[in-house]
Amino acid sequence: MPFLRLLLALACIAFGIAFVALNGGAVRLDLLWIEFELPLGLLLLSTLLLGALAGGLAMVLSGLLARLRPTAGDDEAREG
């Protein structure tokens, strides 16, 4: 199983390198106060990574809120 994970990680890294290499055209990113000029592939991969991190954070926070929120059954058990 660890060999399969390593193989999958290497395949993802190789795909990322090939994607950035094939999409090397420069694009300008204007964020109102900061401007960047980056390769298109790097910008797309970083946007994908940022979206995945934001989605993971949203899942973790929603799970924590669900655990912390009292349910109707908890109120009845406390009353007695």
C-alpha cells in the first residue's frame, strides 16, 4: 500500500510538471493593489490547490460546528 501511494504521488507530481511546462505562456494577474506575471500553468495549478484547501477547510469547520451544536435530544436528556 505505501508503494501505491508513492507511485500515485509521483504521477501527480509528473502531471503537474508537464502541465506547467506545456502551459508556459505568461499571464498578468491584477489583484487591485498587486500585479503578478506568472506562467498560465502555475496560475491554474495554484488556483486548483487553493480551492482544494478552501474546500477542505470548509469541511473541517462544518464538522466541528456539527459536533459543537446541541441537538434536541441533548436538551431532553439534561432536563431529566
